[in-house]
Amino acid sequence: MATKTHASQEVGSSVEGFFKNIEEDLQYVTKKLEVEYLARQRTHHANPLELLQRLRVISQQIPAMRDDCESIRCAKQDLIDSCQSLMTSRTTLQRLSQMVDLDLENAHSRVVSEELVQMTNLWNKTTLNPHTA
């Protein structure tokens, strides 16, 4: 009977060892899954604190961007005004040259003039309705 008890103790301890190994393996797998999950969470989900900080930075940059946009709009308007003035002067020069029978216009200058008219028309449209650009 002593051998049976000794044999059952060996079987019991080997079963305990087996379960202990399984428990260690499960702990290892659990730890590995947690590490992978946390790594994935960091890459796929933003940190709310970081989002708030980014919003704060963007909020601080908005006034400067508004000023930049306004200066660009003013420069665009100055360019439109200059082009319109240039076109008016060019038309006046053409009329004067026709009065004295001078032909100052060639094919290249006609193309440039047409492109200038098209461009100022486009600029005027986008100035009137900035959402069409």
C-alpha cells in the first residue's frame, strides 16, 4: 500500500507540475496579449490629453492664419486692380494707335491679352464667391 501511496503522490505531483506549467504558459500568453493590445491601442486611439493639447495649439494659431488669409486676400485684390488698370491702359493705347494708323498688336500680344482677361474674370469670380475656388 505504501507503493500505491507513493505512486499516487508521484502522479499527483506530476499532475500538479503539469497544471503549474499550464498556468505559467497561460500567464505568459496573457501578458503577451496585454502588451500587444496596449501597443495597438496606442497606435489606433488618440490620447484625449494629447488631443486637447493639439486643439489648444491650433486655437492659438487660428488668429495668425486669419491675418495671413486677410493679407493674401488684400494682395489678390491689389493684383486684380493692377491687372484691370493694365487692361484699361492697353485698351486706351490700342484705340490711340488705331487713330494714328499704327498696328501695335501682334498674335502674341492678343494671346497675352486674352489670358489676362480670362484670369481677371476668374479672380473676380473667386473674390465674389470664395467657395467656388
